[in-house]
Amino acid sequence: MRIIILGGDGYLGWPTAMHFAAAGHQVWAVDNYLRRKVALETDSEALIPTPNLAERARFFRERTNQEIAVDIFDCNDFHRMSELFERVRPDAVVHYAEQPSAPYSMRGFDEARLTLANNIGVTFNLIWAVLRHAPQCHIIKLGTMGEYGTPNIDIEEGWIEIEHKGRRDKFLYPRAAGSLYHTTKVLDTDLLWFYVRLYGLRVTDLMQGPVYGLETDQSRIDERLLPNFHYDDIFGTAVNRFLVQAVAGVPLTVYGKGGQTRGYLNIRDTLQCVDLAVSNPVPAGELRVLNQFTELFSVNELAARVREAGDALGLDVQVRNLPNPRKEKEEHYYNAQSTGLQELGLKPHAMTREVLSDMLKTVMRHKALIETGRIMPRVRWN
Ligand code: USQ
């Protein structure tokens, strides 16, 4: 297949590009280095310095003899997007090209504006590039479990049937996101659903939980192929942060009471899920929503697991409950369905002590690079 990866330099975009190239597909990776720029501006750079996208593609080719074509431009530039889709006429596009940090989107006006304009603008341009040049192309959009928020009823897989005054109908499951970033993903879903209904696009919207991990079949070939591993308060996700904190000897930063529950998944499972979505396209005029996570944990449970794995390596891990910088429920009901990807064939990798221990060992090798000033939360929701 001919596959475009938008956001191909990102934590997930780069491993996805390598995964599809290794599987024999023709891959184009597009990025404008927005995350690198924001990371530099906010002193939030990744733990292990990563080569730029063109260099990564070159190292990958040298090590595997497989090609990833690289295009550096801003997907908010419709003419560049349009030109790319006209040239490539892809069978599938995987859309990661969004400002992905909830804390960054809550930092102030400029950051909120950038997040809104970038995320909605890129989705809109993608839709039009597909309509104009590749109307059969399957759009695989990375959404987030955070679109649903933490409702006091079960979270269904995208859709809910409602009976109202004796009549029934099916709707998108109600959304109530907890940050502006997560809200842009809600807006993306609505935009895609509109164009699916009226223009017959084919779309899979993946509601993904926080991802952890570094190792994939390709990144293990050469350390220069590793994904960007962030542990700062802006781009770092909970598990990756806790692992670095354990190695740095900083007490694990549990926000508030720590009862916040989310659906987590290993980066290997992100690749499996995206592959399953690409390999099983939906018919024209369908919006398929899949909840993409493999295990539910509260923040307290995550901290306990990292502590156990760290202590087994002799790290003496402490846990500290900090005043919560976010506005979110700290104790709540959470029961989310996720059967769609398993039905397509997902074989989950659990968050075992061995998995955490392997990650801790990688972080320990780079301990000297940890900047502890990047660990404490610097952005408050209000
Ligand atoms: N948390 C802590 N301590 C920390 C960091 C986070 O207690 O040091 C808590 C947060 O308050 C939250 C939970 O852990 O309750 C998850 O936070 P996170 O930073 O791991 O994840 P989040 O900000 O929700 O965003 C991340 C990615 C985002 C993706 C999302 C999936 O940055 O791109 O969409 O995970 S989800 O959370 O399901 O919406």
C-alpha cells in the first residue's frame, strides 16, 4: 500500500513509519518539527537526543535497506498537502500531525490558539486533500480516550444508542474533554463525521489512551532509531515520567489523590492497532471508532508498579502526592469498552514487571542526561 504518515517525526509517527516500511509498504513521512520547536521553547526536550527526520530515514535505510520518503512542511499549508496527495494518491493516511500535549494547550492564550488552529486546520486540510485527490483513501485518525472524559456510566466504543420518548437512535457517544488539546480531538471527530456523512469519506478514529514504551521491532535495531522519549511535564506521559523519576531519585509525581483512571497501552500495541486499522479498511461513508488501550490503571496503581519494578533493581523509589495542577476527577467510575481491536486480532502486551524493568534499564543508561528541573508540573489548569 501507499501510506502517508502525517506527524512522522513524533513519538508514535516515527515508529509507525518504520513499521509500515518494514512490512513492505511505500511510506511517506511528513512533519514540520512543531513538537521539537515547542520542546525547545519550553525546556522540555526528550531524554535521548534524536536525529532529525531525514537523518532517521537515512539511518533506517542504511540498517534495513528500506525506504521512508521524507517531506518537511506544515500540514496547515493546504497547497503543500494538496500537492502531496496529488503526487502520492495514497491508499491510507495515518494522521498524528497534532499538537499532542494537554498541559501545553492549557498554558495560556498563545498556546491554546496554536493548538486549536493547528489541530483543526490540519484535519480540515487532510479531508480536502483526500476529497480532491484520493477519495478512496482510508483516513486513520489518532483521537484520544480523553475525548470521553470520565462519565459516571460505561464508555462505549464511539457510539451509543439512546431511547428518548419512546423512539431510538444511534449517536456519537457524548464527549466531555478535560483540556483544550483533548477538546480539539472532539472537534476533529465531529469534523470527520460531517464529511463521512455528507461526502462519503472512509475514516477510522482511534480513541487512544496514554502510551508508554520505547522499544519496537525496528527501534531495537539501532539506538538512533528510538522514538522521542519525553519525561517533562509538557510532553511526558505518566508512565514514561514515572520511570525517569524512579531513576533520577525524584519521588513519583502522583497528581492529587491518584485515583484518576485511564486506559494505557504499550507502544508496540499502538503499532499493532494502527496496522490492524490500515489492513481492515472501512467502506466509503463509514466512521469507525475504536477504543485503543489494553489495560486500565489508576495513577496510584501505575506508581505502585513502577515502584515495585524500580525497587527490584535497587532504586529505592518513593511516591509523593502533589497538589493536582489539572482540573480532573481524582476518584471516579471508569469502565470503558474496547472489543473492536481485539476482534480485528490485537494481541496485547501487558505492563509486566519485566517490561517496566527493561525500560528502567534503558533510562538508567541515559541517567546523566536527566534534567530534574523538567520534572515538576509547570502548568496549572487555571
Ligand atoms: N499524571 C500524574 N502525574 C504525572 C503526570 C500525569 O498523576 O506526573 C496524571 C494526570 O493528571 C492524568 C493521568 O496521569 O490524570 C494521565 O496523564 P498523562 O499526562 O499521562 O496523559 P494526558 O495528559 O491525558 O495525555 C496523554 C498524551 C495525549 C493523549 C492522551 C491519551 O499526551 O497526547 O491523547 O495521553 S488520554 O489520556 O486517554 O486522553
